[in-house]
Amino acid sequence: MTKRALPKANVPAHPGVNTKVSEVAAKRWNPDIRAATGGNDDRTISILDAIGEDYWGDGVTAKRIAAALRAMGDGDVTVNINSPGGDFFEGLAIYNLLREHNGSVTVNVIGMAASAASVIAMAGDNILMARASFMMIHNTWVLTAGDRHALREVADWLEPFDEAAISIYQARTGIASKALGAMLDKETWLGGDAAVEKGFADDLLDSDKIDSSPSNLADSGVAALKKLDLLLANGMRATKSERRELLAAAKGSKSGAAPTGMSGAAVSKWARSALEKLQTI
């Protein structure tokens, strides 16, 4: 289907409200998965991180996607997605940008398109899923604080966003809004085949389009630190085995997700300290 038939998303702001990555999505996300080399990189946008800016200034924002689209100009664009989600409102803004782009948009879900990233994926004229990839849809998760009146106000304010997501999914899939609402309520995960069967995607992606092995030790360490940062930012616990695995990978990192200017040894020390915090959260 053409993305022109998709509804535009309204994205109002609400002070003191931050959206949250699902804990299941955060732990299942593999940051190492990326598109294989080849193709027209000048016309490709990579969404391979959490949605929204993180503590280190990384992450995928509407501002960055808008800049990339301006640099490309009109014409066909490919968007590769491997993201656990994140800032849902930022995701809606990115969805709007891709929906309004003057050219065909092909979306490749190469690893995961969860939560806000699943909404972004819907903006493609053609959506392709890796056979082993996942799409996840759920109600908007937020972090907020206040008394019962403030929390009631936030709950009421969030409802239209879930309705907006349902309207976008419905335009793409043709599934009844009530059925989609039930899918969001229970947090639904769809593999590649299921996503195609239910209309969330158009076809499966060729397996040779995906690379899931780090090209070097530093890349592996950066991926581990990105995942570590995601868990910390969302106040999630990690098991002993998960912490050990992340620390082992983080030792190889020299740059990227860690504080700027740190040596390899300093990064390892920072990662160990951060992992200890994960145990106490």
C-alpha cells in the first residue's frame, strides 16, 4: 500500500512525561544486527538504536531523520530498522517525516521493530521483515511522577496516543480496531512470517541482506555498552549471567556508547560500575 493512505499522527507535548522501553524488548534487542554492506548507502537511513536521545547524545531523533531526508532530497529511500523502541512521541514524529517524504520509502526490519519503532516501520510503502526479526506492539509506556490527580491526567492524556497507534496499524493491516486494541493490551510479538501474514509487513527480506556478527571487538563492545545504557536508563535489573556477558563484551569497547575520551581500561571500569548498579535497581 502507499503510505499516502496512512493517517498523520498528532504529537503534543506533556511536561514531566517520558516514555519507556519495554523490559522484554530491551533484553531481547541485539544491537549487533545491521544491514549487510552493499546497496545505495547514500539513500539509506539506519535506525539501529533506541528512539529518542540518550544520555550520551546517541539515539534516533526526529531532528536527525529530518536532516538525513533533507540531505537526500526527493526520491526513493531505504530505512533499516533494529530498535527496541523508546520515546513514543519521537517515534510518531519520525513516522510523520517518512510518511510525508516525497519518494517511495522501503522499510527493512532487520532485527527488531518494537513499540515506537513499529510505528515508524508502518510509514513504508513497502515493509520487509527478516525471517528471524520481530515486531512488537503495545500500549504506550511512560515514566512520570505526581499525585493521583496528576497521574489520572497523564492516563487520560495517553489514551489518544494508543488510539493513534491503533489507527496507523489498522490502516496498514485492515485488522479491526478492537482486535488491535487487545493486541496492544497484552503486548504482542510477531515474527517475520506472522507479521507478513497479519499485514504488518509485505514480504520477507532476503537473508543475505543482514549481518549479525560484529566486524571487530570494538564494535562488539560498543553494542554491549549501548544495551547497558538502555537497561540503566529504564531502571531495569539484569541477571548475573547477563551482567557478566555485557561486561565481557564491554571490555573490548574503545568508543561509542561510553563517556567521551575514556580509555579502554576506563570504559571497562565504567561498565563494571554500571553493571553493579543494575544489580541493585
